[in-house]
Amino acid sequence: QVQLVESGGGVVQPGGSLKLSCKASGFTIENFAMAWYRRTPGNERELIARMAFDGGDTFHADSVQGRFVISRDNARNMMFLQLNKVKPEDTAKYYCNALTDYHSSVPRFPSWGQGTQVTVSS
């Protein structure tokens, strides 16, 4: 059974940093491109970063480029998102999933974790 567990969120001041973690079980992440998404109330879940199965290629959305960094540890079956220089507009619930294809934003698995809430506030 596929399970995705996100953690590491919290309240952070503008300009601060956080590191989010994604622990996968029920599948081996080294076989998949992986991605981070985020969603704010009333909006669709949007892909903000993705990484190829071997870590060789990455993509970060314009909104987070230069501030967030996606990484993965296939040996631990985990993925990470380092958030730096956060802004109030980064406030959202963050989710992880595998991708059907590296160049797609379509999540591989229909079931999502509970996500981890990031709130940027002074």
C-alpha cells in the first residue's frame, strides 16, 4: 500500500528557512521522478518542484526558483524540500508524490498524504 508522509512544516518568519521531508512507503522512489506540490485554500494543488529518478534533472517553478531546493535520498526512500527566503505567499499545505513522467505534472498515485502546513508570518 502506497503511503506518503510529509513533515517539517511550521510557522516561520518572512525570510526564514524550513526543510520539509517526504517519507514514502509501499513503493521505491528510485524508480520514479518525484515532485512537491502545494495548495492554498480555494486553489488547485500546484507542482512547485520535481526531480528525475536519479536526481540528475530538477525543475523549480518560477515562484520558488532560487529559493527552494528539491533533493532526494533514494537509500532512505525519502525526498526533501529546502525552503529559503520564504515569503507570505509561500503559506500553503505542501504535499509530495511520484510522477507518471518527469516532464509531466500528473501525480503517479491517486492517494495523497496529509501534507504539511507551512505558514509564513511575522
